[in-house]
Amino acid sequence: FLTHMSSGITILIVFRLRAENGTKNLHNFVIALLCSIRYNDWAFSIALLQICKTQQLRGLNKQMSASREKKSRQENLAGGYVDPRTKREKDEQAKDRRSNALYIAIAVIFVIVGIVVTVANSKVIERSADAVTIGNETYTAADVSYFYNTIYSSFVSKNSYYLSVYGLDTSKSLKEQDCPINGSTWYDYFRDQALESLKSYALLAQKAEAEGFDGSEAVEQSVQDTFADLDAAAASAGYTRAQHIKAVCGPLVNEKVFERNIRMIALAQAYSDSYSDSLSYTSDEVQAAYDADPKSYQSADIEYILFTSAAGDDATDEEKAELLEQAKQKAETALSRYAQGETFDTIGEDMEGSYAHIGYAENGASDMLTWAFDDARQEGDTTVAAYGEKGYYAVLFHSRSRNDYHTVSVRHILVDSEEKANELLQQYNDGEKTEDAFAALAVANSTDPGSASNGGLYSNIYKGEMVPSFEDWCFDPARQSGDTGIVESSNGYHVMYFVETNPQPYWYYKADLDLKNDAYDEWYAGITDGVETEQLDGMKYVG
């Protein structure tokens, strides 16, 4: 009797090898072997083979126990006599040998089939296939799949409202859908993004190891935090850790592959942060950076009225040109009315143009901004500036100055109703009333794809970056760390939490940051430039 237990099921197999009933013997043997393969119990399969071998030995013992009759039988044979009992025993022994040989052959076949099925279902071959060589390391299809699927999942999550605009259908193969971003397929886009991301982290991690960088404390903390977040997300979705990894990262990524890659990322990030944190510049160096390119750290105060051509996609070139000329004439008319004493906002409303007053317009490549940041610009100057091939601006220049104000950092929770905003603010006030508590509420409730996963945080907000009502609350001179409130905007309702005001003026912060970014880019280029990503056969298993 052999008892096998698997997945809460007890299988009792009665297996008796009887030489006198070869058909029944074969039937029982096949059933036992099938059960062992079904539940992946290779030890059991091997035991069955051993039984076959034991049965052969028992047949040999049986022959030895009858040796005392051997002499008599030999004498009879010499006389030409054939004993019926001897003949029957020989026939049965031959039958046993044939049966045992058959059992072994069948066992070997089933074991081989079982191994093939198990390997196929486990995706061992695909998971371990070499997919890409970067630097001095080769990475598997599972490694690339980790980056491919996490980038894909992140893109879909952050752009869930705009997928139809992008023309991305998540229910169809990405290899069959055109991507407007890269002019190829969505599969190509996410594959290229995955390879570029893997290359970045891989080369930084390789460099860190080559230099003996000790980032163990940061790496372990990062891994611990990542698994904590993973387990929380899995529990929320009703998954186990393994199920959630498979759902987010694809079938090739198991927990071992997942941990291997988050450790590599954590090491690369720790190494990168270590270099960034080592960068420091004196006030003289920052001032020199400003003096070398002052317009990059200044803002212009301008008003404009935009008149668009409103040409449809089906308009002919002649029709588009005519509508564009009409828009230009409207902009010129607006400036004529301003010269006669009317205000820009009144003109814009009367002529049905789009009016705006931008107090902190940063330098840029558009015709309007190029004009506003010209050295010859004086207060009260006006112009008509092209809006590409879509229309024209009537522009009024007020001033240009260095950005001496201070940026701010805030957290917010975006919701679609005032009732929900009040409910969340009350929940915050009834709790610990800490920044971490507010961040947790943002992660759980905010509908802002750009900040929800980061606890609703926006750091170093500069003027002109956000919608007016949001900025008005942020840049209130009376604002203090820990202040909360509710702001309504065109995006919905914002539950606000004020983090801090940057102690440095914006121009200084930005010039210092530019120096650090330039130094980092040079350092990073020294690690990655000239390193090719060689795709191998295992890439066919990705995506």
C-alpha cells in the first residue's frame, strides 16, 4: 500500500504485482504512475520503477528456492521427458520478464512526458532564456519582462482617461496597434522603454559593484518598503503576493525575479543618489551661473488675446490660409483698439478671443516668448505673434524680472465633489493630523494620476505652473506648514496640505539645480555612453 497526499487530496493506491495476471498488473501500474505524474511526485514515480526491479529480484529468489528439484528435472530432460509443471513455470517467468520490461518502458515514457508538461507549464525555459546583454552582464527574458510590464501597467494607470485618444486598446495585442508616439507599434514603444530603463539601472548597478559601493542599508530598506507596498496592493486586490506579481509583471516574473530586479534598481538608485548628494556649489558659483544666462532665471509679465483660425481637418489649404489671415487681422484690430485706450481683457471678451494675463511667463521658443524676452523689450510694447499655423496672438508686454519669489511644496487630494472633499478633510482632522496621515489619504483617494501614488506631493511649485485657484492658495503670504483647506478648480476639488516654502529664492534654487543637473548628466554619460544593448533570442518571449 502506498499513500500519496497532494493539495489536500489523499490518493490511496493498491498496487500488487501479480505475475499470473499480467493485464491487471499493467492496468494498476499505469494508474499509479499517472497519479504520481499528475501531482508532480517524481519520488513516487521512481518508487514505482523500483517496485518493478524488486519484482524481478523476487522472481530470482523463487527460482533459487526450487533448486533442490533441479537435479531431478535435469535427469528427466536428459531422457527426453518434459515436465508440464516446469514448462508452465518457464512460460510464466518469460511472461513476467516481458511484463516487467513493458512496465519499465511505460514508466520511462510517462516520466518523460510528465517532465515536459511540468517544464512547459512552469515557463522555466522562457523565464531563463537570455534576452539582452548590457555591459558585462546578460539579462533574461524574465528580467526584461519585469521592466516591460511595469512600464506598461504604469502607463495605462496614469493615462487611463486618455487611452482612447492615444489609440491604445488594452484588450488587443500591442503588436497589432499603431503608436502615435514612436510611429511604430505599442509593443515596440514599451519594449524600447523597457530596454532603456533596464540599461540605465543595469549600468549604474554594475558601476556601483565595480567600485565597491556600499549601499546595503539603503538597498535593504528599499526592498523592504517595496514588498510592503506590494503586499498591501495584493491584499487590496484580493491576491497573494505571487498572484499580484504575475498580474502586474507578467507570467515570466516570479518572486525571485521580482526581488532580483528591485534589488538592482535599489542599488542603482542608491549609487546615483550618493553622487547627486555629493554635489555642492557656493553662492558665487550659483551667481555666476545666473550671470551667464539670466533669461533662464527670469519671468515676463504679459497679457495676450489668442485668435485661432478654427480650420477643420477637412479644410483645403486655401481655406486654411484664408482663416489664418482672418485670425491675424483680428489680432491687429485688437492692438488698434488697445492703442485707442481699451483694455486687453475687454477687447478679448468683445472680440471672442481667448484672453490671459500671465504674471510669470518663463522663456521659451514660441514667437510670443522670444519677443517678450528680447533685450530691446520695453513696458507697453505690443506685437502680433504667430501661434504656429493655428492662429495669432495680440500681445502686450509689461515687464521682465528675476524670479526672486520662493517656490512651495504642497500635497493635495483631487476628488470630483465638494462633499467628498469635506469628508476627507474631516477624516484627516479626526486622525493624527500629520503629513504622513494626509499622504496616506491621498494614496487611497486622490484621482490625480500625476501625484496620487506619491501621497499627492508636488515639490517646488513655481508661479504659472498650476491653475490659478490652486496657486492662489499655495502662494498666500500667510500660508504656514501644516495648513489645510479645500480649493475648487476646473479639475475638481482639491483637499490641500501645505508642506513648506523653499528657503531659497526660485532663481537661486533653479540655477543651483541646473549646475547639479549638468554635472550629473556628464557623470551619467560617462557610464552609459557608447554601451550597446544587444538583443538576444530570448526577446521573443517578452510581451
